[in-house]
Amino acid sequence: MALDPVQKVEITVHNSVTDKVIEELQELSLVQIDPHSIKDWESEKEAIQSTEKALIELNKEVIDTERALRFIEKYEPKVPFLKKFSIEPEQVSKDGLKRIIDEKNATQIREEALAIEKEINDIESTIKDHNQKIDELLPLSNFNAPLSFLSDEGKTEAVISKLNFEDFETIVNSAISDLVHVEKISGEETIFFYIIFHKSVKEEIERLEKDFHFEPLSLQDISRTPSEIINGYKEKIREMESVRDRLSLKASEVAKEAAILRFYYDYLQTEVEKESVKERFFYTEKVLVINGWMRERDYKVLKEVVGNHQEASVEIIEKEEEEIPPVVFKNNKIVSPFEMIVTLYSPPNPKEIDPTPILMPFYALFFGICLTEAGYGLVIALTCFLGLKILKPRNSMKKFLNLFLILGVSTFVIGALIGTVFGINFDMLPENLSWLREARYKIMIFDSSKDILTFFAMSLALGVIHLITGYIIKMYMLIKSGDWVEAVCDHLPWVFLLLSPVPKVLIKVLPAQESLLNFLFYVLLALWAGILLLFSERNSWNPVKRLGKGLFTLYGVSGVLGDVLSYSRLLALGLATGVVAGVMNTLAGMIRQIPVIGIVGMVAVLLGGHLFNLFISGLSAFVHSIRLQFMEFFTKFYTGEGELLETFSEKRKYTYVPVKK
């Protein structure tokens, strides 16, 4: 339950070995580097400015490389869906990345990719512009006069415009001058038309434009017809598409070097990380100072690495009074996946215990009870097991799959003991499968779908145990810190209250001891009420005030009983999963009776129905099990609000740092 101890260190480095030491710290990934704590001196501005300038250049390189990658990835050969899962990222050291990108000239590959992208984008922009112009001219394709016809030379002028059908008909049928001619070009609802008029009646045309709200279309004065112009644009588009196809082939060739660009991207990211961390250092003219946190057990390794440089030194320093150290979980392989659950709430603060080892068995148990389905548990466990073996994930994904592997096994075991297997009604099995029914009944403790009261009692009993555990942890933390009075007076009474039903339950098992057990029941209630009444207000000798505060504290019994009843959700969710699974089986059986398509329909309903039930019930089990931990359990002893140790390391996307053995 203890967290891994951390300590603060200070590293002093001469400028001559700065980059070498920083790279070694990054490769070690042991130290969380914090902003320096030197307040009485001002850091060297020139060094800070140099770092800022380097970061600007590196970030530009990263953006360009990322853009080049996004472009050429479109031209990479398509990898089959299933094959993607078997591809493992390469493990390459930083020196290996540097060597590869230098040998393959990654910068040249990137610039070539960006140049092709620019050419293709320019072509596509021009094609889009030409298509837009074609769309504008297409309604006028029946206009057989050259567009220079619209010029205002001579005694006549012409206007091309568009209107809705009703307004166009109104213009045509209106009493306009004989010196005006209106004619439709194309269209049904929206009519494209032209007007030829003598310049002497131009005012009448301007009045029509104002009354019917139409404006002359903006068309170039070209001595060709719209159809000729459209054909010209189409010819240009065909030529540009041919050029684009040749560029696409060229891009496909460059895409063969995409792996080099990925290496280059990861190398640049490590460099960005290295330069970014320099902003937290304290600089003098010749040395720099690094402050950070690390696990105590890793200090020997750090001292050895830094000690290899005569120009660098490391020492443990005292933290400042207001500083809160980061925390590091210290759990085994079975417990560590459940750190994800704790982190969803908040990492522990350095003054409290790590609740993960205690949460782990309760959470796995509650999740399994909420599903209560051996078949679904088996599916979850097998899926996660295959995912771990085939995908070989790392970091958070590996933890996630391990978490659900454990939850799947828990669900399988609990489902076998009290639940169902894919909603199968074993009582309805044919005689030749009676051995399955007999095997099930031998394994089962009780049938959750029939012995509902037993299931309900078990849920509440687990809730009582869970809550008592929370109170005991709180008392342990208080006693450890020296505050045993608060532990006994404020928290122990609630343990007595939660334990008080136990003697009543034991009467059924030990009827001969009924009088003793009844006495124990009243003793536990008396201890609960007596301690709270007498010691809830310990700081006052006023009997009225002490008694009043005690009576008010006793009212907290409603909250505790409400917490216990919250565990009835285990019963509700456990029953719901089995019922829905059974309904899916019944529905599939009914569809099976349909001629011809019955078998196909049955299989579809079984697969779709059970997968849907697994997803919905699994999500409910995950969420509600978390709720019982966060709302009922953690509130008894856990504060959180800590920050996890984040070591200075290589942040990569496409490759992995080789694991040192």
C-alpha cells in the first residue's frame, strides 16, 4: 500500500558537457525535471534566448515533417486490416535514429514530398477554379454568340442574367419597349436569359433591374461562345490531371521512404523535448543547475551516470516547505493495472497510502458480480489475452488489456459460481446434455436468478465489508500520524454499527448461542451510540453542547445505511445481464422457426444480441463498480489530489526506445 519513496536532487553541469548530460538523463528516464528553485540570482539571459531560438527552429522542422508524412501516407500501399495488428514498431536508439536519417538524407525526402504536395495542391486548386467557371458557364452553353457580344460598342447593348420562372414570365409579358428583346437561354425553375436593347432605352433596363432585383452576370468579354470556353477549360483540366497523375506516381515512390520520415519525426520530437526542458534550468556563464525529483532507489544509477563526467555532479537536496513531491505507484503486475482506476479519481497525495492494492480485489469482485455471466467473462478474458499476445502493446494499452483480462477472469469465476453462461437455461437442455446441467449445479453456490434474497444479502454483506475496510484504513492512517483519539472517537463507532447485524445473522447458524449473540448485538450498538454521544464534541466541557453535537452526529446513521443500500446495484445489474442474455436466446429460438432464413436470422440475433448485451452490461459494470469505489469507499479515507512523477524521457510516436536488459 506504500508509495515508492521519492527525493529531490540537484545536478550541476559545466557548459562543455551540457548536451551530453541532458541526453543521458533523457535516455535514463529517471528524473522529473522541475523549474529551478534558485531565487536570489537571475539566470543568464543569453542561454535562455538561445534555447528559445532553437525551439522555434525545431518546432518548424516538426511541423514540416508531420505535414510531409500526412501527405505521403496517402500514397503508401494499403496494409490489410488484420496485418496491422501484427506489425510491431521498431526499437531504435536515438543514436540509431540519427544515423539512419543522416544516411538516408531524411531532410531531402521531406523537402521532395513537400514540393510534390505543393505542385499537386496548386494543380487541384486550378482544376477547382476551372470547374467552378465551367459551372458558371454551363447554363449559358446554348448561347451561341461570342461573349464579346455583351460589349457596349455600337448602338445596342446586351445583358445576361438569371431570375426565377415567375419573375421572368412577368418581364416577358410586360409592356416593354419595342427596342428591347428578352430571350430565354436555359433553365426551368431558375431561368438564364439575355436582353438586347437600344442604348436609348437603357433607363428602362435599369428600372427592370431594380424592380426585379437582378444584376448582369459578371462574364469576361471574350470573342468565343460559352461552349467554346467550356471546352477550353475541360482541355486544360485534362492536361493538368495528366500532370497530377505523374506527380502522384512520383509521390508513391517517395512514400516508400515514409519509414525514414517517421524516424526523423521521432528524432525531432526527442530534440524538442530536450530543448524544452532547458527552459527550466538555472544558467550562469559557465554552468547550469538542474532540479528534479526521482525515486530513492534510482539515485545510485543516476549518481553513477553523472559521475562519469568530471564536469558534472549530483546531490540530494531538501525540498522547500511548500513543495509537494510527485508520487510513484509501487505495485506488482497483478495490482498495477488497477492504478488506472485510481488515477481516474486522482493519484494519492504523498501523505496518504496507495489505495490500489485494496481497491483491486473489491473492484474485480464487484465487476464480476455486476456481469454475473461466465460466458461474457470468458469472451472478455480471451479477447484481452489474444490482444496482449498479438498486439504486444506497451504502456497504457498493455495496462488496459491486463486490467480487463483480470476482470474477465473474475467475471468467469463468479458467473460459474452464481450466474449464467450466455443466458442458457440449463433446465431446458435435452437429456443427452444432462451432464452439463449436473456439472453446473455441482459448481454453483447458488442460482442468482432464483435465490434473489441470497443474492441481495450477499451484495449488502460485501458492501458492509467494503465500508468497514475504508474506516479501518482511515483509522490506520490516523494512528500512524499520532491522532489515535480521532481514530477511536470519530471512526471506530461506525465500524461497530456496521458490525452490529453480524450477531443477528449468526443466530441462524448458532441458535444455541442466541442469548450471547443478542447481547453482543446490543453491546455493539451501545458502543456506537455511546462513543459518539460522549466524544463527538471533545473540545468542550459543556454537557449540553457535547450531547447536542453527539445527537447530531448520530443522525449520520442515515448516510451510512444509504451507503450500504448503494451496493444493491450489484444485485440489479447482475440480474439484468442474465435476463437480457436469456431474452436474446429466446428471441433467437423464435426466429429459428422461420423457414429458409431461420438459421441465418438465429445466428445474427445470437451474435448481435449477445455482443450488444456484453457491451452495455460491461459498460454498466465498469461505471457502477467505479462509483462504489469513488462514492462509498474513497470518501471514508482517501483525499487524492497528488501528481504522478513524469520523468524526462524520449517522447516518440512511431518507434520505441530499446529496453535495456
